[in-house]
Amino acid sequence: MGKNHRHAKKLKSEKSKVHIKTKTKFLPKGQNVTNTAFKIRPIVLQEQLKERQAEGLLGKKKANIDELISKLKHYNEAVKVEACVDLKEAIVSHPLDATQIYLSLISQNASALIQDRERKVRRSAIKLLHAIVEKVSTATIRPFFNYFLTNLKCAMTNINKHIQEDSLLLLDALLEHQNLLIAENFDTIFPTFLTLISKSKNNLGTERSLSLNLEGKVSSVKWRIKVLTRLYGILSALTQTKTIKNLDKNEEIFIEAKGNPFIPLYKKIDNQVRVGGRTDAVSQEFDTQIANLTQLLHEIWIEVVPEKTKKSGGEPLLLASEESVAVFSCIVNILHLLYEYLQLSGNVELFSNNKSVIFLDHLLCNFPYIHNRKNNFEIIKDFSRSFVLNYDQNCTEENLIVIYVFLTLRINLNARNKPKTSHISTYLNNCLKSPRNFSPKSYTYLVKILKELFMKPVNMCQRLGIAEAEIMENVVAFYTNRKIPDFHKSDLLEVLTCPRFEKYQLWTEKLPDFLCANQVSVKLIDAVLKLCTKGQSSVQDGVTKSVKQILGNLRTMEITEATNVENARKKFVCIFFYLPNLSDEDLGEISDFVKSNPDCAYSKYFENVLELSGRVV
């Protein structure tokens, strides 16, 4: 037992207590049921009394737009990704009027996710922003485009290489759907964009050098190709915008002078009100960036083709790897776009700096270029949609661009450099004689080169040491024997009708036959009219012999490439004014046409032209 018998004492004390016993009571019959009724007081939440948004603007988990936007700032990766997906579905599946009030807030928060450390979040945010810029017009997105711009620049300069790579995806979306806004903010984007492949040599940033991509998963060359394709898209948007503005300035004005002795004079006023002082002139900062850009392009090209590369005389240089082919295509096309923009801006002299001259000399030292790669380029998956790689193994398009840029700049055309430029003549003659088909761009560059050689006051053939007669004969054979698209054929016709080709214009006897086609280019009409005005007897006789066929074709003939169809019809009828050998039979054919087609637009023009020439219809 325990000490001092404690347990026994406790039992004894319990027994000594008074125990009260009660009688057991049972519930009456029928009332032995538990009463579950209890009083409650309702809890009222004011937010629950508000009407929910329309069913169409709810996410998968019945979250409204405001809730989804707030989730974009959540710390959890899955929550942010889910919010981006739901917002994208809401924007794509609903009309713009329903989501327009949220676009600014969505753009502000989603563009900030470009710098998120998680790859899934960045890619989801880019898809959301892509849906916005694709669906929304430029005028609607312009007020809050600064959100895109600021976060894009921050992502480009981020120390994380993966964030830099994903910034190019956002730039692709903007170039594809909002290239006008990219062109308007070119001065802001371009210096930051150069930091992707270069670094500053000094504090002022006036000189730059190539940087290595050591941290990324891709090689330095592949990374530069990624950046160069986007640079092509930026310059392409800039050039297109500048071209449209120049076309607006050169708009033709037609005045009906009959019965009106006063002809008003119109003058274009270029003074425009611009917010923030932004002008169309190339800024001083961009002037310095041009020299930097050409130097960077040269350094990239030296990595692919070193300066000491030698080849046997006249033999093309083979580009062995697909990276070298892609770099060559990117650099040459960027070079052309840069020159084209400066030409539209009237600042071509900026491109004639010492760095550009050295770069072009290096390109000409190994000219021309070819490759033996087939169409299975793996590197094309990294390209921007704005850039299309040319698979031509002869690199015809790129080689013609090199010639065109060199001729237009007219630099280093002296006796010392004639050995470098001797390959130009050989290459042009081979292109004109070759039976292979050209791409549309190749035709365009070929015509531009021929215009520089034969339609400029400077005798480029003599300065380059090119046999002018041989090229002229090949151009005539190229025009008459090749199946050339109508658009490019009319462009080539301008070259063939220039004064330098007068000795080789026997082929012009066939020109009147083209006036009997179902579709006639306005450039063909201008060329025939010009030759008839000069008294080219072969063309005049050809039109005179074909009067009946031409008149019979007028009812169904369609004039193409004309900005003003009525003006083109007047030019067409004016050809008959310069035909001195029209016989009475020909005049009778014209008279019958006028009488049988009184409502035809050509009829009244025939009456006026023949009346002015002193002939009676």
C-alpha cells in the first residue's frame, strides 16, 4: 500500500459524504424526439449582393477580368500562367468592345511579366500580348504602347540571357502586327537593340564592338543571326513607313483645264505639328549609330569570311555552312535596307563613311558567292517571320544587292580597284545569259542595276571598265527571249527605251504587237508614246500596220499599273497623233470605231486628237 494509506483514507472520505438519490423520470409517450430547432441570425456580405459580370467575361474558375488581372501580380508561377491563359481566351473569344476598357491595365501588368524569372510565365505573357497586338488597331494601342516599349527595352538589357532571348519573341509580335509603332519609336528602340550583340567601348557609346554569348545555350553566331533577322524587320518597317510618307508627298493633281484659263499652283507645306518634337529627319544619335551598325556588320562578316580569304580568279566563293549562308543573306539585305532608308531621307552621304567603304571592299574581294546547302535549313526556326531566307544556291538575289549598293554609292571607282570590280561585268552577263528563272526580287534588283548603268548621267560602264555593248546586247536578248513577268517586263522596258540604247532598238518593231494584248501596262504605253514622239519610224510603222487589231482590242483591253486610268487612256490615244503615215483606210477604221462606240471613253479622245492634228474623222 501507499505511504500513510492515502488510498484507504480517500475511499473512507468518499463514503462519509452525503449522496442524494433522485427518481428516474421518463419523457411522456410521443415526446421522446430530439428538438433540433435553433435560432440563427443571417450574415450579410455587401459584395455578394452586387451583380456579377456577364458570363462571357468570366474565366474557367468563374473569375472576372479584375480578379484575373490581380492574379498577374501573384507570387505563384501556376497562378500567373493560368491568369495569362484565361485573359488570352477572354480577349480572343469576345468582341473588342467588351474588353477594351481593360486593355491598358492588362498590357501594363502582362508586359511586366516579360522580365519574370520563370520561362513558362514569360512565354504565357508573350502569347497574351501577341493576342492583344493582333486584335487591337494601331490607333487604340498607341496611348499605352509605352508599357510594351519600356518592358521590352528592360528585357533586352536584362542580365539573364534567357530573358533577352524571350524579348525577341515580343519584338516579333510587334513587328508582325504593329510595325508602324515600331517605326515611330525607332530612335528609342535601336540603341537598346544593339546591346544584344555588342557592347560600348567608351562611356559616350559612340563606338561599339561585338560581344560574345557565353552564358546562353546557343552559339554566338546563331545568337547574332537571331538578332540580325529582327534588325531586318525593324529597318523594313522603318523603310515602309518612310516610303508611304514620300508617296503621299508626291501625289499627282489633275486639273480639267478646258474652259478654265487659270491653272492654280499648289505647294506642299511640310510643317506639321508633332507631339514631343519628333521629326522625320534622321537624328544626330542615329547618325552615329549608322557607322556603328556598319562596323558591327563588318565584324560579323569577318568571322564568317576572314579578310585573308583568297580564291582563284573569277571563281565564286563557296559558303559551306548554313550559318554562313544565313549571315550573308541577313547582312546583305540589312545593308540594302539601310541604304534605301537613307536614300529616302536624303542622307546617303552618311553611308559613305570610311567604315562602310571598307566593308563593301571586303564584300567585293570575294564576289560572287554561292552555297551548296539544300532547303533543309535547321536554323530557319530561329528566324523572324519578317525575314525570308533565300534558298537559291547561286545567291543571285544577294549578289545583285551587293552590285546595286556598290554602284549607287559610287565609291572607290578608280583604276586601282578595277581588278575588284572586274567580276561585276562577268556576273551580270552570266545572269542575262543564264536560262535559270529569277525570283521577283532578283528581277527588281537587276532592273535597278541596269538603270544605274544606263540611265544615269555618269557613265558607270566606263568608270568600271565594263564592255557596254556586250551588256546592251544581252539585255535586248534577255527581254525578247525570256519569259519575264509583265510587271518586271514593263520596268525593263524603261531601260531599253533610254537614249543609250538607240543603236540596239531594232527589236522595238515588236512593241506595237504588245498593244493588242488583253492587259497593257501603262509603262508600255509611255514607252511607245516616247518612241513615236522621237520619230522612231520602226515603231510608228508597226502601230500603223496594227491599227485595225488595236481598235478591235480596245473594248476589252485593261490598263494595268496606272494610278489614273483616264490619263493613261489619253496617252494611249496620243500615240495616233504621232503617226504620220495613217492612210484613209486607217482613218476610216477610227471613224467607224467612234461611231459604233459613242459612249466609250476612247471615242472622245480620238475626236480631240485627230481634230488637233488637222485630220477629219
